[in-house]
Amino acid sequence: MNYTFVTLLALTTLYALWAGGGPERVGAAVYALSVVATHLALLASNQHWRNLELGVLIVDAVTFVIFILIALRADRFWPIWVSALLGIALLGHLGRFVMPDTYWRAYAKVLAMWSYPILALMVLGTFLHRRRLNLHGADRSWTSSSGRSDPAPPAGPNAS
């Protein structure tokens, strides 16, 4: 177990839960739970990276879909970037599936290497949320269902 990563994950999650808006809180909780689920999936596996880790693939795919949904609804940039990094990790699973003779450490590393940038993006997103709150007094977290930011409909051609 990488205690440095676990410590940074705990600090990032606590920071996002304490200082973040809705997207930061949801994203940090989802990511922390996905790390726990990944660890549990690896404990259940008796191969440990020797073959395609199906449990880890499922956790990564679910986390990827959740972050895409967050990115679609959040008024933030960072969930899009996290989704992209998670998508790259999913491509690592595809690579292992297509090339099962890939060195097992390379497979494990290509999945794990995106974890630190994801933490950095969550910290940055939380920091920017706090800065917008300090500058403007408010920071909208989620887009409306219509995607419009103004409550009034657009003026027609006869509007005066």
C-alpha cells in the first residue's frame, strides 16, 4: 500500500468536503470510494496484475461514468480533466486485454500514474471554488437542466 498516496487522498478529500462546493464534495467522495473499492477488488483477486483485473476495470469504468455525469452538470473545468485521466486509465485496461503478455508492472503503473494528477485537480478545483466565493460572494456549483444561465427566455424578434 502506498501510504503517501493514501495520506494525500485523505487530505484532499477532507479539504474538498470542508471547503468545496457540490462538485468538489461529490467528486472527492466518489474518488475516495473508488480507491477503497479498487483496493478491495485487488484483495479479492488472486492474480494481482498478472491478468486483466476485471474488478478494477469495473470500478474504473463506474468511476469514469460518474465523473462524466459530474462534468456534464458541474459548472467547473476540473471534472472534465479528471474524466479524461480516468478514460486514459480505462485504455490501460484495454491495452492489457489486447496484449495480455504486457509486463504486469507496466499495466499496474499505467493505471496508477493518473492518481496524483487527479488529486491535484481536485485540490485546484476546491481552491478556485473558495477563491470565487471570496471574490464574488457566491459560486454556482451546478448548471440548470436546460443549460441556460439566465432565468428569462430569449427575446423574440418583436421584443422592445
